[in-house]
Amino acid sequence: MCGARHGRGEAPGARARRRKALTAALAVGTFALALVGCGGASGEGDGAKTDATGTTNAVAGRPVEGGTALIALVQEPGGMNALFHNQSAPLGLAVWVQEPLFLGRTDGTWEPLLAAEVPTVENGGVTEDGLKVTYRLRPDVTWSDGEPFTAEDLEFTYDVIRNPKSTTIAPTEYNLVRAVRVVDPQTVEVTMKRPNPYYLGLFRQTLPKHKFRSSAVTTEDPQARLPLGTGPFTYTNWETGNKIVLERNEAYWRSDRRPKLDGITLRVTPDAQTAINSFTRGEYDSVFFITAGDMPTLRSAQESGAAIEVSPREGSHVEWLWLNQSDKGSDRPHRVLGDPAIREAIDLAIDRQQIVDEVLDGLGTLTGAFVYSGFARVDRPAAPFDPERANELLDAAGWVRGDDGIRVKDGVRASLRFQTLSGDQTRELYQQVIQQNLEEVGIEVKIQNLPSNLIFGTYDEGGRLARGDYDIVMSREGLARDPIEGGWAAMFTCAEVPGPDNKNGTSYVHWCNEEFDRLVGRAASTLDVEERKDLYEQAVELFATERPALPLYSSTSGYTWSTRMKGVDVDWWDGMWPSAADWWLER
Amino acid sequence: MRLRTRKPPLTELHGSLSRDAWRRFRRHTLAVVALGVLGVLLLAVIVGPFVLDAEPERIDFGSKNLPPTLAHPMGTDELGRDQLARVLSGGRLTLAVATAAVLVAALLGVVVGAIAGYWGGLIDNALMRIVDVFYSLPSLFVVILLVTLVGASFGTIVAAIAAFTWMNTARLVRASYLSLKEREFVDAARSLGVGDVRIVVRHILPNALTPVIVSATLGIATAILTESALSFLGLGFQPPHATWGGMLNESRDAVTNLGHWWRGFFPGLMILVTVLCVNYVGDGARDALDPRKEER
Amino acid sequence: MTTFLVKRGLQAIPLLIGISLLLFAMLQMTPGGPLASSEGTGAQNAARVEQIREHYGLDDPLPVQYFNWAGGVATGDWGTSFNTGRPVLTMIWERLPNTLLLTGAAFLLAIAIAVPIGVLAARKQYSWFDYVSSGLSFVGVAMPSFWLALMLLFVFSYSLGWLPSGGLEDLRADHEGFSAVIDRVRHMILPVIVLAAVSTAQLARYVRGAMLDVLQQDYVRTARGSGLRERTVIVGHALRNAAIPVVTVAVLTIPELFLGSVVMETIFAIPGIGRLFVESANLRDYPVLLGILMIGAALVVVANLVADIVYSLLDPRIRYAS
């Protein structure tokens, strides 16, 4: 789910050359990390924090209790329950209210939060065959209304997710669950359909059984809008279009982590530009959330003296060019993109660094790996910018330039449609740069952007990706703690190629490679971490030479808060939000 | 043309009408000036891109975000493209869309109006209720919705604009047919055994077109403004093509946050001048073609 | 009079039914299905779409869906938003005040400026004032409102920093009483001016035309000839009669202003109906879209109705006839 934010969503990845080492982060932020929402592991251990702007303010002064933090909320979500709304706010801010069973630490290990221990094969929590996992809960956890948090709640949560009448948007990991059984109030036994290496990613959000009458829960339920949780804050009210109010959970079960703020108010602002301008003038304590496009404004405001802290986050979501491998969704290869020389030429002809420098103001990094984030992250450089080589490749492959400079082979013109979601101006700018880059090697590109539902629609709805009715589509995807998360790696397997008999197939590129299937399939069914890393590394190499999709750049987003707010700690994956219990306001 | 040679009386009527009309039109100094300006604009938009050194799509990061200078009279954008070249090629697209939308709307309006006016009765009633329904729709909302859902292309934009601008023409044409079908020349044709369709198309239509010309001229202005509003909301053409409204949309952030006023000023000015001229010409045409209103 | 009102009112009902049928059919015919699918959600989409389709009965036959929806509209249940799961009517009510405030203020401003200008221009036909005001109103009618907005923002917000660039209130919200009013007014100056500009120009032209018509009528000439003061003639006789067509046109500009608010609310980041519409269109939130479209259509129909009624009230001939 953490990798599934959309819209302005930008989520984690990893970046090797992070200045501060993990130690500094841990010294300050152990507690903050203990609240990490999604759990998970970042390969380089670089995720804990970035200290470019001095985030060590938790030790800079004596914390004061009281006060309310005012945070601008860009894009009001439909609801704040992350099980029902996969917009950025419910996902990113869930940690304040809806706590997970396990916390992913940045060094790749997991730590129990609502659970009493991390189940492993060694401690008997997981059976040898990996098919049965026993989750043991802490006995002292209570919901913020005082009711005890028990195994019944976990079972109920699974029932809701499973109920076809419910409208949950549950993580795909639940698809692997066969059954959930309550052993005793503090113990739940989960049977899997096959070994699930990502079993600690289950139950990131739990629903309080005592608040529901049946397991058919829809978005209309008040709990889907403002959920009851176990976290340090509780929702008190939501004035639509205006504000969402949270107060300190006075009955927070972790007595050592009493929140310092009286509460947090999220002020709904209709657009990011307005929110950021107001923030830099001191009207807010922070903004949820910051995208790559906002960073230049924040930087220049900081340089001209605004009392704000900015913590950039490199290596976030990768922008992909999906290269359709099928001829309009059939078994035949694509008439142009089916030729490996064309794919390689495109890879070499795009001046990625120029796009980052000139269009994105330097806010982006390059990667050449499809597993670019999470515990198995591979540090593979992007293809070099080499139009001469691209031209040579195309000449050698028999693509001859016509009178208009566009190449032709066997009567097929090297002309491709290039589509992304309409209405994104920054994307339109670099689309045009790519258009010019490719034209220089004799490949014609026609930009035909479309509304999201036409691109991402289901097979029955005639979605372009599902039907294979496109040439090149550009979208951001794949930020995951584990390539299993959200079905990212599995998306490129043969079984996911959509067709009349496989309407729910999730593959965009309609690519089928048996060796890739073997590597990814094995990695998804073994619990051995080192073996999995090795398998993914091989898969990355294969993917990068076959090129069913090309990474364009990895975006640099960030976090920002006012200097008067202290105690902020930034986690690479979940940002500043998990540290909210430690935030305090300088008087 | 064939009609004129075969029906001498009508030809004469037409000839003198258009001569009179032109004479009356010329008395409107402003309308004549406006027509001249439009002519120059049209020429610039059509020929300009060939004469101009700069290409509208040429990216040049070495000269991005430049204010107006001699080399770039309208400045450059964030990809270093020459704004003048873009304004000219954008103008071509703007005018093409507006003209196409007006033609489609006029055709639809004439067909509906002619059928309703000539045959009357139930058909007339049903068609006029449909006209009422379309009049009552919140047009801009529906156009926005159509383009958002279907995706922007020349066809969808033209169709969406035309779908909400044909009703006025339909009412005007219907009114003309209602009165013209009672005239002697129609009776005469009928007594000679000429079929209904032929009467509608060959005999009445030429006489019913005057109001259509005026409303179509003024319709171009509406179409330009509607298209610009759509493009301004980000629902316009695909890059690298942009109408004036689309260029305004691209310029929003640059103008209000970076102060690059030239990005928005020139495309908007072009819209204003064009719409203003079209309105003057339309007004002049109305007065010229409808002598009864001459005194006003 | 009553029968006339009732009859006119009843005519609106089949019209609204026709409109609702057309809108409903239109939404169903658009490609891609009624649910937004979004970037980066991968495998979750298909399952979610299925769930929502079933939950909202989107697989029922279309006539059944239409009657369910239309029946709901008639009884005050306008359905629930796909996105928020909240009642559509509630969502619209939350946003409507902002839009009404904006369009209402623009409407009053337009009338306050247009009527005196139109009257004066007509009284002094062919004077410099007439030429200047006519020229300006021609420019006003041709003005792309969003361009005016952009340029005003550049001058007053970016360059001079006098006025805020968007929103309806200063969000630090320390304002109370009088200062809150000032704050609100400061935020409304630019959007209201821009929204009113085009309508002012149109109305001024119309007032001038109507006044010229009336001033040439016999009774005005008689009144003038009989030595009545010019002021009495203009205000007491001419304006009163010119008001008939003017009021009609003025009432009909209200729906136009309402539509214009889409663009204004987008530029000035005002949380009103227009923004809700654009947001919902992007999310393909059909129940909300249908709701807003129906309100817009109803506004047009009611405005026409009111225009008719006002016309009949003001025009002595119709009053005598009934």
C-alpha cells in the first residue's frame, strides 16, 4: 500500500549517497521509527533521515507540551481510513491513528508494535513450509475509546476485506490468505495459499469489531471516513472542504510515548500552490504533502529567509515508459517496438540528464533498475545518452530513413503514439523533449494524452493498457519495500498478460519471458532474504536488457515544516508523519 | 450557382441584395477596420510560420524564459521556444477549431430548423422541445464533462462546442421557413410538382440563409471563447500543439508565481483582438443584411 | 395571473425530465466506464471496480438505474459520491454558498455599473461618453475572463502584492468580526471584478439599446414636450419601460455567471460548485456530476421562468390581458 499512493503521491525508494548515516538517525529517532506505518526495509539503510537542514531539533531544546499543529492538506481525500481510500492522506497519515502490527525498520528488519513478537520460523511463529503464520498480540493495547484490542478485531478485519459487499481497497497481499482463525484473545493463526514472504505486511490497519454490526462495510460507513484507532491521536471531526481535527489520544496505550501536542489540525487547501505560498509565509506548520514540483519554490523561499526546514527525499517514484510488446494485445509482437533494436535505440536516444537538469530543476536522479527501492534494491545505472549509437543500431537493424527523416522498415514506419495522463504540465514538457530526442534518431512520436480512466481502465472498460491498445505510455509505478508489495514484480510475468481469458491481468507491457517468470516466481515463494535479493538482481539485469519498459528518472520529493515545530524526525519511507507524537511547538 | 442560372428572378434579388448589403456594410467604419485586422491576422497565422525564422516546436534550453526582445518579440517559454512562432501556429489551430465548430453547428441548426419549420406539426414540436432541453443545459459544464471523459482531440472539442451552439441557428431557420413556405414562389414550385425535399433545399434555403450568416459570424467569437476556456482548464489540445487558450493555461504558473507576464499576455491579447474584430464584423453584417435594423 | 404561473411552472417539469434523461444517457455513453482508475494502483483496480460496480448497482439495466436515480432525486436522495461515500446533496450544499456569494456579488456589481452607464450613454447618444462606453463594452464582451484574471493577478498579487492570489479567507483565521469581513472582501475583489466584467459589458449595451428604443417612443416625446423635467422623464418614464427587457436579460445572466464560476473558482482556488464539478469530472464521480448538472439545468429553467414572470408583471399590456 505504501507504494500505491496516487495523484500527487510519491513514495519511497532508496538512494545510496545519503549524507547522514543510520546511526545519527537511530540516536534521535528510535521512537519515531517505532511508529513507521508500513513496515519494511530499505536496502542501503539510508532511509532513516536526511540531515541537510538540521532535523536533529528533537535534542535542540526542551520539549514543551501543548499547542495544536496546523498542517495544510492538499487534495482532500474521500475518507481517512486507509482500508477504504487509497489517496495520499489516508495512507500517509494512517500512522497517527491506525497503527500496524509490525514496523519496518530501515535496516531491513521488522519490529513488533501492536504484535508481541515478530513471528519467524525460528520462534515457531511460521511453519517450515511457510504456509501458517501465528500472530501474537500485545495484551495491553486498547482502542482510543478504551475497548481492548484483540484477535477478534484482526479476524473481523479480514472478514470485511473478504466480504464482496464491502468496498475496501485492501493490499493485494491479502489475496494470498486462505483463512484467519482466532486461537485466543491475543493469538491469531493465518493460513496462506502459498508461502508469503511479505507476511509482516499484513494488518497494517485493523478495524474495531465493536464499532460494526456486519462485515459488509462500505465507504458510506462513518468508520470509513474517520476511523477509530489505537494510535497517539484520534479524529474528532471533519468539516468538509475546511478542516480535519485530531486530538491527543489521552488513553494512548504506550504510556512512554504520550504525544506532546494537544492536537493536529489539517486545513484543507484546494491547491498546492496556495498551500505552499501560505506555508512559506508562516501560516502553517507543515504541508501534506510535497512533490518534486514544489521543491524549487520551497528552496528559494528558504534561501530568502523563510523560517522553514526542508528535507529532500531523493530516489522516489520512477517515471516509466511502458513499451507495448504486443500488436494491439494479440500474441503477435508489436510492429515497431517488437524489434529489440528500436527499444535499445529509444533507451539511448533520450537525454535523461537534460530533462532532470532543465525541466525538473535538477530534482531527479537516474536509475536503470526495475527494483529501485526496498530491501532488494539494485543500484544499476541508467542507459547512457548516446544518439550516435542509437542511429547505428537502427541502421544495422534495417530501419532506413525516409524523405521526412523518419525511419521505415519493410513498409512499417517508426511512428509511435506517446501517452500519459492528460493535464500534467511538467510531464507535457518532458514529453516534448523526448519527442524531439527520438525524432533526432528517426523515430516519430505523437503525443496523445488521455484521461486516467481511459489509460488505466479495466479490460472490460477498454482501458488502453489492459487491451494493449497503445505504443508508449508513461506513468509512475513500482515504489515498494518488497517487490511483492502491490504485485510490482509479478506485474511483468506471463500470467499477468491480460486477454479475453485473463481480464484481470495486471501487465501493462504484455511481455512474456519464461526466465523472468522463474526468477520472480522463486523470489516470491521463498522466505530466504539473501536468496531473494540474488534472484531479484538477476531479474533486474534481464529486464534491463530486454527493455519491456524504460525508466526515465526517479523523482526527488521532500518534507517541510516550520522552524517553530521541533521534534520532527524524517524517515525515508514514511516521512516526517510517524514522528508526530514527538512534535512540539516552540513558544 | 446552378440555381442562379436557372431561376433568373432569384438571381437578381440575390445580386442586388448582396450589393446593397456590401454598400451598407462599408458604412460601418469599425466593421471594415475589423475585417481588415482579421484579414491581416489570418494572413499572419497562415503564412507567418513559413516566413518566420523560428519554429514553434524547436526546443532550445539555452534561451529559456526570455522576456520579449528583438530576437523574440513575444519572449520564450520554459523550453526556450519562441512565443511568437507558437502564437502564430496556435492561432491557426484556434481559428480552425472555431470555424469547424461553427460550420458543424450551422449545418445541424439548418437541418433541424428546416425540418421543423417546413413540416411543422409533431416533428416541429418534438424538435423544438429538444432545442429547449439543449438551451437549458449548463453548456460549459457539459462541454467540460464531455471533453474530460472522452479525451481532447480536434473532433471531440469541435463536437462538444458545436453541440451547444446549434440551437440559435435552428430557431432562426425555423422562423424563416415558417414564413417562406407560405410565399408565392413556393406555391408555384409546388404546383409544378416539385418535391418537398427539393423545395426545402433548392428553393427556400437560399432565402433563409441570411440570418444564419450573421449568427455564424458571431458564433465564431463564442466558439473561440469556449475553446479557450476549455483549453485554459487544461482540457485542450495535446502538446506540442496549443491553442491560444492552451498557451494561457501553460503560462499560469509562470505568470502568477514567476512574473513571466509575456507568457500569458500575448496569447490572451490575440484572443481579445480576434473576438473583438469578429464581433464588429458580425454586427456590421447584421445591419448590412437586415435593412430593417439599419437606423439603429 | 396565478393560472399563468402554474401553467408556466408545470411546463418546466417535462423539460427537466428531458434534461435528466439526456444527461444520464450522456454519462453512460462515455468510454472507459464510470469509475476513475488511477496511476500507481496496479492490481488493486480491477477488484475495486468490481466491488463498487456491485455496490452502486451499476450492473443493473440502464432504465432501472435511471428510475432509481430519478426517483431518488424527486425524494431528496441524490445518491452518494463514489469518492467520499457521502450524500451528493450534502456535498453540494457545502460548496454552494461560496459560489452564490461570488456570483451574487458579481451580479450586483454588474447591475450597479451597467445601468447608469447604459442610461447615460443612451441619453447622450453620439457623445464622447457614448463612444467610450460603447467601445469599452465591446472590449468587455470580447474579453477572455481568464486572461483578465491572470493579468490582474500578475499586477495586484504578484507585482504589487496588494491582494491575495486565491482562496476565500486568510487561513491563519485569527480574523474576527470586522476584520474577518475585510479579509473576505480582500479575497473577493479580483474574482468578483473578473466575473462581473463580461456581464457588465453585455448589460450596459443592452440597457443603452433598450433606452434608445424607449426614448424614441411617442409618450416620451410627449412627456418631454409637455415640459416635464428631464430627470423625471428619464427615471419616471423611460427607465421604467426600458426596464422590462433589461430585467429579463439581467435575470438570464445569472446562469451565465454560475457557469463562469467554473473558470473563476479554478484560477482563484475557491472551493465552490465549479471546482467540485471539475474535481468530480476528473474522478468520474458520476452521482456528484449528475447532481451539479441538474442544479445547473434547474437554474437555467428557473431563470427563464422568472424572466417570463417578471416580464408579465412589468409589462402593462400583459397585466391588463390577464
